[in-house]
Amino acid sequence: MRARARTLLFAAGAAGAAALFTAGALDLPHFGGAVHPYGDRAVHQALRESTTNTISSVNFDQRAFDTIGEELILMASAIGAVVLLRVVGKEAEDQGAAHRHGPAEVSDALRIVGYLLLPVTLLIGVYIIAHGAQSPGGGFQGGVILGTAVHLLYLAGDYPALQRLRPIPVFESTEALAAGVFVAMALAAAGAVPALNGAVGVEVGCALVLLIGKFFEQALLVREPPGGTS
Amino acid sequence: MILQLTVAVPVLVAALLATAGRWLPRLAVDVAAVLAVAAVAALAALTLTRAPHHAQVSWLGGWGPATDVGIPLVADPFAAGLALITALLTLAALLFSWRFFTEIQAIFHTLMLLFLAAMVAYVYTGDLFDAFVFFELMSVVAFALTGYRSEEPSTVHGALNFGIIQSIGAYLTLAGIALVYARTGQLGLATAGRALAGTGGGHGDALVTAAFVLICTGYLVKASAVPFHFWLADAHAVAPTPVCVLFSGIMVPLGVYGIARTYWATFAGLVPLRAIAVLGAAAALLGAVMCVLQHHIKRLLAYSTISHVGLLLVGVAAHGPGALAGTAYYLAGHAGVKGALFLAAGALLNRHETVDEHELRGRGRGMPVTGATFLLGALGLAGLPPSGLFAGHAVTEHAAEELGWWWFTPLAVVASALTAGAVLRVWLGVFRGTPAEEDPARDGRDHGGQDHREGGHEDPETRPTLRTLPWTMVTPGLALLIAALLAGLIPGGPVGAAAAMFTDRDGYAGLVLDGRVPHPHSTPADPWTASGVAGFLVTVLLAALIAVYAVRRRASERTGGEGVLARAAAAAAGRLHALHSGHIGDYAAWLTAGVAVLALLTARF
């Protein structure tokens, strides 16, 4: 299809879809009303189970099955990334190009900040996971912090150290293991919010490390023309 | 507990394989995966036998209807039947791939198990948002499986198209769910349905219409209705054949299930289904025509899936227990036949490293079982009694006639004849034809369009290429085919009763919320009608004519003779090919246009 025809088709379709959505949205309950049926019920049930953080109660207790699905989506994405990005390694081998990662030119200030922040960030990650049942936070948020914390080492310019700290196979296995533990716990004993939080934290953290790691591998791969001098 | 286990077993084994796959020997991985799938099949079969009499409902985490939060898993007979079909297809696919893919750990098995778990959870869930979550899981796993052989650029292209179009559809579905939630404060299919029926009066207002259209969009993308269908052929052409078995056999029909379930549990009577009928009929026709135009066998089978699933959509849109019973027969038969055909295509790919019909010409003579699969598969697609497709045609046709839908029978006959004719042509060419020394037809046939970049050599999926086909690659296809060809013998009484239960909104709500199995009045489905048999005879005759004509025409093309009519047909075919451009922007534009059409046809002005 020519670009013009495509744009016209899209414009017509988008106009129709927008009209539909607008008409639907006009029938919504008014903004800022006092009636929140689901919210009221969820809070009530969370308090009844003495989980003070309602969001965690919804995530890991009332709708734990949704969270299982989301966990598995994350796990499948991480596995998918491993499948789809394995080509990068092969490319390098096939073409005989050097497979190394570029040197980092980082200022000392950034380096120091990176090293200092690393332990603090890890600690915050653990805290957010551990306190998910009582206060704002939870496994997902904490897991993301944990997963990104490790990569402060990259900011600090120490990619070899990062690679040592982050053996991909171990994270792959741990991620899947945590997902399995979470599913087993959620189905057998939904409501054990702190434990479920922990399992999600580990899973999310590992999956994130895995994903970022795989993307780094691709982004940082330096292709040197074979026979080049540099 | 059975329902939870049906989901948990494959997930836990998948987690185990992902954890320890790199250290386990290959045999252990295969055995663990196959056992897990067999366990799911057994659990689903057990659920199926119990569902008509005892309520198969379980509220996860002990939350019950009294608390008004929480997620129920619900298995009525149709849901349990779909779970069973899913498990059996996965079993066949895993057995077929016993000698496949040695390179990356146990990832293939992990993904297949996750795929199975996602589909079972999607079928069983009684919650709108939860259905969306597992719908997404299903998609994500499907993207990874499509791109599994990512060494080839066309694979990445197909998987990317699939991913983008599916994701856009899924976001629209989520927007629709949000509208329902905002109106009712409910996420359960049953509770939201009760609330909507209470507020909307007799008809749905704009919000209900918008919500239904948006929710349906994602499901229609999955069900590949026109104009949401473009991703399907691209994905099928590049996905490994055992994965295609699951895509065509069950994943795409699950889109139809999603619409049917959402409509009858939540929207029944509030919105008309004519839009679904129109888009489904368009898919049935366009898919059939495109199917005949292909010579890449996996693409050809993919387009036939579009066509047949279009008929399923029309069956659901016919809006009654009778047509739905027919649709169930049809789905079961189609799953088996299409699964067997894809496995046969996989066997060809394994032996000859190509699935191009022209290159394969006459080279299938040493493969009697594969040849028989193609012949019987073609007859099955045409509706050979007592196959599930025959029963489906006959029962749906009867219901459609009562509705005054005179066009249904001709539509079904034409769609089935074209797709069956295309498969029959493959059989004639590959298994009965004589091999051409050098193939002059191949280069001269370019109509433009993308399918040609697919032609030619493909890496075999098995390495090293096997000398003879092992029994693990032959038996699964045969078993699927036989099951499909006998599916019409499933007694009509229970199927009719299940359809009546499925289409009863209050019954569903009673089942979920009160644990009462509804027993609405039902009429048994009766496939053995004279017009049904006559329909098959006409279809198979047309299919044979199409196949023979196609083979003759190819022969005459080689000698250079071509009439005006043939040239016009070729020009039209070129147009159609150009439409299926493989350009993701085109697909997205068609998708938005599809939403607008859906809205126009659904809205009451």
C-alpha cells in the first residue's frame, strides 16, 4: 500500500475508533464521585485479613492469580529474550569478529557515586520487598530496584566486575525457580503476603538482570572488522 | 482443586525445566514435559466428565462470592473440552518434536508448557481482567515461539508483525475492560454481566457498545477476522511446525471462544453480534481465496485456518445454542485436521528442506503416511462424514436456516471447497505428480507480493536430517487425524446441553456465584441430516474440480498458453498479494479501520 493510502486508511479508522471511545467515555460515572465499589470491598477485605497495605493484599491475596499470570509473562519475556538474542553471540563467532566490550570512559565522580550507591540501592530494594505487606512497596517494585542496582556497576564503568557479579545462567535458573515457588505458594497458600512478596522480588530482580544483561550484551558488542588495526 | 492443578502442573514443570534444563539430559526433559502434558489431559478429561453434573468452580485463595473480590476458575463442559483439546494438541506437538531442537537447553519445552498453562487458564477463568492477563501470557509465549529460529531475518519479521498487531489489539481489549469496570465496579464475567443487565435497560448504551467493541478487537485479532488477520500467515510461515499445530489448532480458535464467553456471560442481549458475523464471513471468503493462491504449504494452511475460523465466528454470531453446538463440533474437527496437516508439512520440511509446493513436486512419493494425511486432511476440510467438520457444518447450517441466514450454506461450501481444493492440489502435486527436472514454473510465476521471499530452501528444523521418519513424527499426526475424522460421532445430546448451558447467562452466573449447575432446556444436536451429507458431496466435488483445474492450469502455464480470463485472475491475485504486504504500518492501519467498522456495525443509532 502506498504511504498516502495507508495514512488515509489509518486516519479514517482512528477517527472512527476515537468517536467510539469518546462516546463510551461520556457515559462513564462522573469524575471524583464518592462511589468506588471495588475499592471499598478490596480495602474492607484487606483489613479483615489484617494486611495493612491494600495494594499488596490485592496483588498477592485477593487477585493472586492475576499476579501469577504477570509473573509468568515476565518469565516468558526473559526466556524469550534469551531465545531471540542468542543470535548476537553466534554472529560474532560466525564472522570471526572480536567479541569484546568497549572500555568505559567515565569520570571519577560518577565512578565513586556508582560504587557508593550500589550497596545503598540494594538495601533499599530488600527493604521495599520486605515491607511490602505493611507499607507502600512490594515485590515488583523492590525487584526492579534490585535488578537495576546491580547495573550501577556499569555506570561506574566496571563492566568486567558487573559480569562477574552477574553470571547469567545462575540468574536464569534462580528466576525460574522463584517463579515456580511463587506459583506453588500462591495456589497452595494465597494470603501469605510477605513470603509471596519475597518470591516476586527475587523473580522480578533476576528477570530484570537477565533482560538488561541480554540487552547490554547486544548494545555493547563492539564489532571490529577482521584484520583491522584498531 | 482439580482446576488449579490443571494450570499449576504445566507451570511448575516449566519452572523446573527452566531452572535445571541446562543440566538435565535431553531424555529427562522430554519425558518430564510429555508427562506433564499428559497429566493436564487427564485432569481436563476428568473435569469434562464431571462438569455436566457437578459444578466445577473454584475460587482461588479461598475468596468466595460472598466477599465479592477474588477470581473464580470455572469449567463448564465446553471450557473443559477446550482444555482437553489444548492438552492433546500440545501432546502431539511435543511428541512430534521429540527429535527437534537440540541447541538451546530446555527452553522450547518450557515455552510449550507455559503456552499450555496460559491457554488452560484463559479458558477456565471467570474473570474479565484475569482473562486478559492470560491472553497476554499466551501472546508473549507465542511471540517467543514464533521467533524461535531467529537466525533467519524472515522469522524475526514474522514474529515482530505478530507481536505488534497482537499487542495493539490487547491494549484495546484492556481499554474495553476498563470501561466495564468503571461502569459496574466488577471484574468477574458473571458479576459484571449482572450489573450491566441491571443498569442498561433492554439495550446497551454507548459505553456498553464501546466496551464490547474494544474487548472484541483483541480477541478478533487473535481469531484473525478480516481485517485483523494479516499477522497470522506471516507468523505461521516462520514458526516451527509443532508450534503451528497449537497456533492453528487452538490458539486462534480461542479468540472465538473469548468472544463467545464474554458475550454470553456478560453482554448477552445488550449488543448485536452482526459485526462478528460480517467480519467472520469476510475472513471465511478472503482466507479461502488467499489459501488457493499460496504455494508455500505452511502459508497455505495458515490461510485455510483464517477461513475456517471465520466460519467459527459466523457460528458464534448466529447467536443461539444450536449454532454454538455446531461450532463446537467444527472447532474440534478443525483442530485435529489442521494439526495433522501441519505435522505432515513438518515431515515434508524435515525430509526435503522446503515446504514450497513446486519444489516438492513429485518428491513425496516415498512418504505414504504423509501423503495419506494430506488426502484425508483435504477430505476432512471438505467435511467428510463423520468428521467434526461435517457435524459442525450440518448442525450450524440447520440453526442458520432457522435464523433465515440463507447465505450461510453457500458461504460454508465455497470456503470449505476452496481450502480443501488447495490441500488436495498439494496432494496431487507433491504425492502423485512427477518430479520436474528443473523447475521453469518457479521463476516465471511472480505475481509480486511477499510470499515469494518465503519460497526456496529453508533450514530443516531437525538436525541432522533423519534418514527415515521415526514413529514419534508419524503417530501424533495420525492420531489427531483419526480423532478429528471421528469427532462427529460425539453424541449430540451432551453437546446440545453444553451449548444450552454456555448460552444461558443467568445459568452461568448461578454456576459461578452459587455453585448450581444449570440445566436449561436443550435440544440434542443432530448432525445426520440429508442436507449435511449433500453439502459434503457438493463441497468435495467442487474441491476436486478446483484441484484438478489448478494442476491442469499449471501444466498449461508451463507451455505458455494463457487466456484473457487467466490474465485477469492473475491480476486480481496480484492485487490480493500486494494487500498482504508484510508492512507493519499497513497492518496497523487496517486494524484501526477494523475497529471503526466493528463500531459502525455494532452501534445502534
